[in-house]
Amino acid sequence: MSVGWFHFEAGLRGGSRRCIEDVPSIMDVWIGENYERSADRILILGESWYGDVEPLAAYVPRWARAEITRDYTFARIFNAASGFHTKHATLVQRLAWWNGIAFYNFVPGTVGASADDRPSSAALAAARMPLTAVLAHLAPKGVWIIGKGQAKYSADVVLHFGAQYEVTDHPGARPTSAAMAASWANLLQRLRM
């Protein structure tokens, strides 16, 4: 039986929605409007959501407009990889960066009410198959894996797919900004060799 998957592409003009067959419908992927034209084609692989889940097609533009100010993870990712800082970047700069990448949380759905809630080993193991489908659809050249814990489950899937990858500590583990930026730079360097 084929199930549909709705992924979202959103930009400055708003989002669109299309159905892709043979991918579970529980998945939510941000695909920036310039991702497919990007020379690097980078997928940022987050770990999971906690609390209420909002589709990334709505969430990312709201974050870019600074309507969401308490997303520490998105801010740290943006600051490490964009060359800008969230406090000084404009809406155009913030969304332009997001429009050049794809983003997917390895464990779909919410794992609990707060950041203290972590995905179970069973949830991490079950997330491997949907990741395979996401990789097949997006065909990234590079994957930045956010979190060493989830990398124990996701890195071999990415490796089997054939993409370059780099693992960084999850922002919740409080890595330095320099360490996260170096991890991003390492991925870019390998992609451009």
C-alpha cells in the first residue's frame, strides 16, 4: 500500500505542498526553495521535536521573522552555519540561508513535553527506515548530523546512502559556537574537494 508524504517548500512568498508517494505521511521536511539548485545540497539532520509540533513550512518562516525567539537549537544551527548571528541577521538573510538547505528531524513527531524528554532507543531505531526514504528523495551530497546520540543510529544510514556527513554535538549538550562552526566547515570542505 502506498502512503503519501507531504513535504513543504516555503520561501519569502509562502509555502506550497505536494504529495510524494511511498514515504510515510508522518514525516515533515523543510526543503528550501533553492536546495535543489544548491551546489552543496546539504540536509541538516536534527534529532527530534518536543512540545507541540508545527509543520516546518510554517515554523521556519516564523523563526526567520523572529516570531519564534526561544528555539535555541535553530539559533545555534543558524549561527554556526550561516555566517550571521540571529540577533543581527535580517529576515532576508535568515530565510535566504534556510532556503539553501533541507532540514529533517530524525525522530518524527514529538518525544515529550520539554527539552528534558529524549527519544527512546526504540524510537531512534525505528527512525532509520524513514531516513532512508528522505535521503532517496532529497539526494543530499552532505548531511550535518546534529547530536552524537542520534548519530549512533543515523550515520550508517547516511554512509550507506553515499553522502558525506559530519556529526556535531547537539546544541543542548552546550558545544562551543566555534566547535559547531568548525563541524559545519569540515562538511563544506569535504563536499568541495
